[in-house]
Amino acid sequence: MDSTAGSATEADASGTGLRRQLTSRQVTMIGLGGAIGTGLFLGSSLAISQAGPATVLAYLACALVALVIAWALAEMVVQHPDAGAFGAIAHRYLGPWAGFVVRWTYWTIQVIAVGGELIAAGIYTQFWWPQLPLWLPVVAFSVLILAVNAGAVGLFGTFEYWFAMIKVIAIVVFILLALALVTVGLPNAEPTGFDNLVAHGGFLPNGWTGLYLAMVFALFSFIGTEVVSVTAAESENPESDIPRAARQMVLRLSLFYLLAIALVLTVVPWTAVAQSSGVSESPFVTVFGAAGIPFAALVMNFVVLTAALSSANTNLYLCTRMLHSLAGHGYAPRWTARLSKGGVPRNALLLSAAGLLVATALSAAQGNAAYLVLFGLSIFGALAVWILILVTHLAFRRTRAAAGLPLPKVRLRGAPVTAIAAILFLAAILVSTAFIDDLAVAWWAGVPFFIVLSAIYFAVGRKSRRGSSAHPERS
């Protein structure tokens, strides 16, 4: 491994004490599990309501951007399989401020995401037991994912592998049933054909503006693809595992999303999908119902419950590793750098759990100002982190070129053009949030957050040992 920027004392995989126990197949499924959340099963109707059948184009464009980000990350992580992944690499190539802001932003939005997913899991549980108080399943699921994350990383990888597998199987079954329903029909249903793709206002019923506004909802289906890079410090063989996992994850994810959304739009009119809300009216439930499958809502409720728990489990893993990486550079409490005998940053997990407790409590109060702030911050923060990842890649390439180093074998094709194009696309999506009801909150929540975070860095962060790495301590 070469190191063309940053000091020799920076945290890297060899100095963190984290254990390399994640297999190649676990890394791939963790990536899929982190990206396939409830957004695909329940949130796709939001994109469809904006663009109609043309929503498939929105998912195609966002899949290409996700592919660019995945390969940019793979290229950098193979050279620097550091704990903290893109946050530590941003520190190395863009400077301490970027490393501080990227990691604390990512930690914050993932804590919020975990809280939201646990609330969703509790609501899905009430589908079977309506009288159950919401706090009870939320607490139970919180204890479950904390226990999984507190164990050895190999246990986490096994747990997440099977959680993600349930989601993948559900999508594959859905695609096969929908294909049969469209082409040859099923015993209880005639073939639908492809008329719904051009009916009810045509393929682009709301024009190009509708397609543009649908991009933000489609893009959020791909957020989580960066999780593969975070596993690099605990992968058995990051040089081969990370590129393979990134390629397989994005290609499978794109195939699943594009086929699933296209088939939903083919089987049922987009106007009916756009009006759907709730688990029992998910676009996927609609297709299962049209196929004559009994208990479609019950089956789908189990799938979205699994999706929520899988995402919460993976996102908590991300929170813990980001916090551990921050401690390594002196930007989080030193005690969060300590590891258990099994190589797990349990103190970082405990602090993340405290943040999770606050986020979950605020998420439970849906409809108040606190929830809207969390929602807006998640949107703004996620897009800002993706943009900074690509800016880091530009600096990474520039630094290597200045040092006379050859292009890595694993690399983003077409860079820097592809990276710049993706940055412009993400910036345009961020701008679009200002024109969508309930998303404009991203600006008045996200901008102040970044200002406060930067102020904290300049007030406190610069006093830390710039580029230093706290040696892992055992608890």
C-alpha cells in the first residue's frame, strides 16, 4: 500500500485492533442489506407520484450515480483500507476539517436512520398486534441489534447476511411473479401486457419537471451503498473483497430496483400506485394481490419488518465504526477508541446507543418540529456526504498524479469526468429538495447543522492531535 498524503501516524487498518473476520459473501450481503431498506418496498410510490412510468428512468440515472460512487470508494479503499473508510480518507486528502465533518455528519444521519427504522419496525409489529404499545417492540428490537453489534464482527456479518437474504429472496420472488403476470398471466389473473406504461397521461405524465423531482426519492433507495467501504478494515481480504462486493452489490441492486419498479408500473396503473400509503397498500402488496396470492399484506409486512431491522442493524454498525475512527484522530472521546477482547468498539457502540435513544424518542413524536429537523438533516447530510466522497476522489487522483504514481488496478473509469458529472447531479438533486413539499426542511435543518459542526471543529477539533491515531485500548 502506498501513502501519498497525510502523516504516517494516521489511523489505518493495521493499527486499530479491529478484527478481519468478514468474508467476501458477507461483505456483499451487508452492502445489499444496508441499501435495500423500506424505501424500496414502501417509498417507491413517492417517486412514482412525481414521474409516473418514467420513474424507471429516475432509478436508472440514480443507479449510474451509485455505481460511480461505489467504484470511487473501491479505488480509494483498496489503497487505504482504514477504519472509518471514506471519513478517514477525506481526512487524509482533504484535511482534518473534512474528515471531522464527514464522519460526524455520517454518524448523525445514521443514528437518525436507526431511530427511524426501529420506529418503523415497531409500527410493522403492530400490524399483527394492534394493541401493543409502540415502545415495547422498539425497546425489544433495540436490545436485539445492540446485542448483535456487541458481539464479534463475524457474528454481525452472519446475522446481517441472513437478514439481507430474506429481502433479496422477496424481491426475486416478486420479480418472477410479476414477469409471469405481465407476459402469460397466472391462474387467477389474465396477463396485463404493457399498456399501463403509456396509459393515464403517457410515459412522462408530469413532464421533465416531474422526472427531475422524482430523482431525490429514487436516489435515497441507493443510499447505503457506501457501507461496503466501511467494512474494509474488518474484511478478510480488502484488496479483492471490496471491489468484488462493490461491483456485485451495485449491479444486483440496480437490476433489482429497475426490474421491480418497471414491473410495478406495468402491472398496475401508476395513478393507483401514487395514491398508495401504508404497509397494506405498498406497490409490492398490490402486485402480490393482483397475482392472487393470499395473505399478501401479511407476507409483505414480514418482509418490510425484516428490511427495517436489517437496515437498523447495518446502520448501527456504521455509526460505531465512524465514532471509533473519529476517536483515532482525537475528534471523539478517547474512551470510544477502546476495544473489547473480541476487537469490537463497544464504548463507541454505547455512545451511539445514547444518540440512538434520543433519535428514537424524537422520531416517535412524528409531526413535531424535532422530527422535521431530523428528517431534513438526514436528507441534506446524506447528499453532502456523497458529494464530499467524490470530491475526496478528485483529490486522491490529483495527489497520486502529482507523485507520479500509476492508476490503481481497481479504479473508477472515466474519472475525473464521471466524478464531476456525479457531483453536479447530486448538487442538482439537493437543489430540487427546496421545491418539494416536506423536503425544503433539508435546507433550514442541514445548513445550520454544518455551520455548527464547523464551528465545533474550529473551536475544539484543531486542538486535537492533527492526524494522530489513538492506539486502541482494550476494555
